[in-house]
Amino acid sequence: MMIVVFVGPSLPNAHEFVDANVEVRPPACQGDVMQAIADGALKIGLIDGQFEMAAPVWHKELLFALSKNISVFGAASMGALRAVECAAYGMIGIGKIFEDYVSGIRVDDADVALTYGPAELGYPPLSIPLVNAQATIAKISNLGLLNQPCCEKLAYAAQTLFFKRRTWKTIAQLAGVDVETLKPVLDLCWVDRKKLDAIALLQAMEQNLQPVKAEDWQFNATTLFRKMYL
């Protein structure tokens, strides 16, 4: 069985978590899921996806895969967003981030956004996604390593910053917290929520979960879709 997973900065070392029959591909953009289908994939995992400088993964691609009885999983980043949007059609969402979007705790796509370097360098993060910042600050607060007013200021700063500017340095500066004081606390409390959810997706794909059969829909190949892919 051919399995394809699209992943990048959420889990740069994804190869270490999968068997040889799983093909790890870079963050997906529009057309990549269709290519995986054409290549014979019977399971597709969507973790990371491109946006801004490239057309993002099209919902229509995912629906087409589901209509072909291909199991499609999503988690952590773009995958969590698309899984929420396509869950009614059988896409399987995995992880805390997905659950937060489903419940309405999260509503903003930017919560999972970050900037990162090229694949050749291992997708090094250049900013911090809000989901990771909030999970880390919550752990700091729960452990009592910083007082509550300080944690609230950090949380507000993280929420306020544009995703491209969000680093621990800019968060600390905006919150009025000494960066050197924060560093050892972060070493103890860093939570990489996206990584945890990405690993959970890979584990779920090994369990032969099947897409939920949605009885009241059928794939509609629009004129544009047929022109592009069929």
C-alpha cells in the first residue's frame, strides 16, 4: 500500500517516525494531493501545507481523494484546518489543534502559521506558531514558574503579534519580560504542539482507520476541476 505524507516544519525528521512504505513529501500546495492520487496513494496524510507564496491545498483535491475511498488524514497545521473543513465528507482529523478548531476554541488560520527556512536546512523555524506559544505559556503558568500577571502579559503579547514577527524575543519585549529570565523557563516548559500532533497523525495512519462514510454527498467535478485534472 502506498502512503504519502506531506510534512515539513511541524516534523522535519518525519522519516524517523515512519516505515519504508511511507513516502514523505514536502509541504503540500495546490495539485500535490492530486499528484499523490495519480501516483497510486491509498492513504494520504496532510500535516504541512504551503500558502501565501503558493496556492494552498484545494479542498476539491481532498474531496476527490475521499470520493475514491482513499483515507485522508489531517493534523497540526494546514492539515488540521482542512480536516475541520472536510470532516463531514470523511477526512480524519487528529490531535489537539484539530480538536480546538472543531470546538471553536480556535477560529483563526493564523494560529498555526509560521515562517521557516528551506528543506535543505531542515525547515528551521524563523517564527513561533501561536499554538506552540500558548501551550508553552500555559505550562509555565500551571507549574508556577512565572507569576500569573507575567503569564497573562506573555499570552497577550503572543496573541497580538503578527505571525511572521512572533519569536520569544519579541513576545518578551512586548510583554515587558526580561528575555534572560525567560530563557531557562522556556528550556523547561517548551511545548511543540504541532510536533506532537504530527506524530499522532503518523501513528493514527498505522492503525488502519477508515474514512467515515458520508452517505449524502457525491463528488461534483466542476468545469474548472475537469479542465485542470480530468
